[in-house]
Amino acid sequence: MANANSRLRTELLFPAYCQRSPVLSVELHCHSALSHDGRDPIELLLEQAKAVDLDAIAVTDHDEIDASLEAANLAPEYGLVGIPGMEITSRAGHILGLGIEERIPPGLSFGETLDKIREQGGVAIVPHPFQKSRSGVAANITGKKLAEADAIEVYNSRLLTGRGNRKARSFANDQDVPMTAGSDAHISEMVGQAVTKIDVNTRDKRAILGAIVDGRTEVDGKRTPWRISFRQAAGGAKRRVVNRVGQYFG
């Protein structure tokens, strides 16, 4: 469970949701075509989330928020709760900002990025912190700083050996930081590959975020097949090259 400071912050920022409740299945980390390495429009992400019986979804594009805001507005049409957010590239590495409505610029320090997220009433989750090749923050900040996040993603389905996930879970356990999971899907078929199970008594985005900060979560996921991980990575590299060429000649 979360520590006393997390509980106090929950009480200050979120309504009190104290009753036990059915567990919601939530996708907290996926990408649309607006990300430089994403492929599919938000409609396909939402259709997949509905097809695999999720309750809520956050589209978290790299350093962009427009598609996520649109997805959050459309989500009820698919029977889903939409949570706006983005994956922000801080100087230390990637940070998920959930529950925000305005874009947070990349290039800020780890602490500044957390502050910007919280200024909007959002929740700061650190994804894949121990995966240096994927801009994990742990290589660039102290453990004390990492523990300042509202939650840590301890299961990311795009794994090779699983070592990074195990280190993240061990760290979160040791530091008493709430845990989440995410598919980190860059194609719609992988939405829901890893989900966060959240104990919350209402289908409301603020309630969901408050429960995360309070540590009322469990993680549930399975590995993205290697062939799909490689395909996602290759597709992202190709799109980055095309985008850069277009910018150069545009």
C-alpha cells in the first residue's frame, strides 16, 4: 500500500472513495499514430480496448496530448472511461502524466516534470524505469528521486528478459510506491496486453487516479510477442526517418 504522504495527497487531490468495489481493468500506457513510433488512430485503440473488455484507457503519446484528449472524449461511445495523458520525455527519461489536459514540454528535469503534472492535478507514473535503452529514468536519478513518483510501472509487456520489470517491482515493494502495468502498445492489437487492476467504487477517471495514488492496484499482464515487439520497433524507426525527411524538405 502507499505510504502516509501518498494517502494525504490522495485526500487533498481526489474525492474520498473508501468503499470496497468491483475491480476495474485499465490500460494506462499505449500509443496512437500521433506518437512518432505509433501506428494506429485512436478509434482502433478504443475498439480493441472494448473488444478485450477493458473498463478504461489512457492514450499516452510521446510528448503530444491532442490524440489523448480526443480519445478521452470518444471513450464513452465505446463503453470506456477515457483518461487523458501523455508520455513526457524529461531530461532523466520518460514519465507518464495522467489526468492532465495541457501538453507538458519535453526537456525538463525529472522533478520539474513531476511538478508540472501535479500542477494540473495529474498523476505521475514512471514507466519501464530500469530499461535504459527505452529512456528509463533510473540510470539518471537517485532511488530517492524515483520514489517521489506517484506510481511505478512494474510490468511493461514489451520485455525481452523481464529483468527490468523485476527490478521495478522490487524497487516499488522496497520503497512502498504504488504499482501499475501497461502494454506500451504501439499498435492497436496489443492494447490490453498488460493492464492495471484498480479497486475503485465508481467508473470515474478521478476515482481511478485517486486509487492509483492510494496504491489500490494490482498488475496483470503477459509478454508482447517478440515478433510484434520487433515489428513495432522497426515501424517506429521507419516513421521517424520519414518524419525527419519530411521536415527537412518541407
